[in-house]
Amino acid sequence: MIKRPSIIVTSLGRTGTKFFSVLFKDIIPHCDSFHEPDIVQTFGTQDHISPFIQRVKDAGVYNMVFLKLLGKWSLISISDARLRGELSKQQAANEVLRQRAGFVNSKTGSVYVETNAGYYGLIDVLNGVYENHRLVFIVRDGREWVSSEMNVKELYAKKGLRKLLSHKMPAAAQFPGDPLSTSWQTISRFEKLCWAWAKLNEYALSTISKNPQARLFHFEEIFRAETRYQTLNELVSFATSMPGIEHQLIGSTVGRLEQKIHQSSNEFPAWEKWSVDQKRHFEKICGPLMEKAGYTF
């Protein structure tokens, strides 16, 4: 097992995980902090060459190029396999260890931090991977998440080389008996995103109770609420409350939430301007989990 104190922040994306990568790097002395070290966002554009080079430096050429092309350097693929019931808990733990043990142990910091959507299906698995860890799972209102993903135009919409080589999202057709399994090829991208929010979050939320070192936080309570700094400080306190880190002098979070975070375009509208059909599809697919997660219409 990996013995170094480790903080893992995960979600389905669009929840400020990069913010936490930077935050922990700044407030924890001698911290190694990485945001999605096994993910290549895009290919062939000047704006993304430097980030790709940095990922190669962080993860190494062997991991980021050779293993990546073979599909063997991707935590999200392990999560997807768990979601589909293709890997046992122990098999998944062994695979995460294969991908992360050498990587984490090659770093020199006193604490390892990774913010990565790839852990969404591995919450209960991490007890067999990280001996000393805390995991934060962030859920976001499905209406905002779907709108944000529609504007990003990545999930269920990849084209060209990226469609051929990059990670493919789970599909209802892979789950016999799912209400959308037989109509998956004909439904809209919007409906597919609604399905993904409900399906993947439902799995993640069902596993949190199986890991005593994991805790759920809501995106809106961290970034929007009047008590957001109280919630942020609770998150930091939880994440750093483990042997090997609890006595370190942790830096302040003051002013952090006023700093600009990445935002998608506003081409696709917010919930209030969705069509009647879009609202109906969303409520049918996501309504039950929205209620369980504490969201109201």
C-alpha cells in the first residue's frame, strides 16, 4: 500500500477540482499536488502543448506516452470498469496500485494530493490503496453540471483523433435493463449527459459510506453559499486530519474563493431557459438522485 499521507479530491468534473489542486499546493508545506496527471485534455493546439509537456514531466514519458497509448495509465477506465461490474474491489485496488504506487513514491513531498475525476468509481477501493488518506467527493446540481458540459462539448461529442484515442464515457447500452439501453443510439447528447450525471453520481454516492476516510461536499456550499468559507475550511480540516499532517501549519484560505475559477461558455442556457422537453427529460432521468443529493426543483 501507499503509505505517504494522501489527499484525493474527485467528482464528475466541472466542480473546481483544479482549484483544490492549487489550494492544497499553496497551503500545505512541502506538498506534491497534481490535477489529473493521467489525462490529456486535447491534441494539436498551441494552447495545450505546454500543459501536456508539464504532464509528461510530472508523470514521466513511459506513463504519459507509452502506457497512455495502451490504455494502461488511466484511473477513469478503472472507475468505469467498476461501474460496469467488470472488476472486483481487490482487482481494482491492485490496478490503482500498479498505476499510482511508483508515481507517488517517486515524489519527495511530505503530502501527496491528487484532484482527479478518475477516482469517482474508486472511493471504496482506496482503503486498499492509500494506507493514510482522506477522500473528498464533490457533487454539483445536475442542472448546472449538464449545462456546463453542454457548453464544454467534450463528453459524448468527441471527434477525429480525440474520439479514436481518448477515454470513452460509459453508455446506457452497456447496462442491460437500463431504461435507456435500447434507445441510447437515438437519444440526444443532452439526454446522455443527464444519464451520466445520474448513473455515475449514484454509484459514487453509494460507496462513500464504505470508506470511513471519505466525505461528501456540495459544490454550491463551497463556491456559492454565504457560509462558503466555513464549508471550505471544514473541507480543508477534514482533508488534513490524518497522521503525518495534522500538526503541520496549514496556510490560510482567506481570499481564495474570490479568485477566478475556470468557467465554460454560456452558449447553452441555464435551467430556467431550458425547453419544456429538456426539463421533462432531466426530471425523469435525474429527479430521484437530485432529491437524494439534497437538491430541489
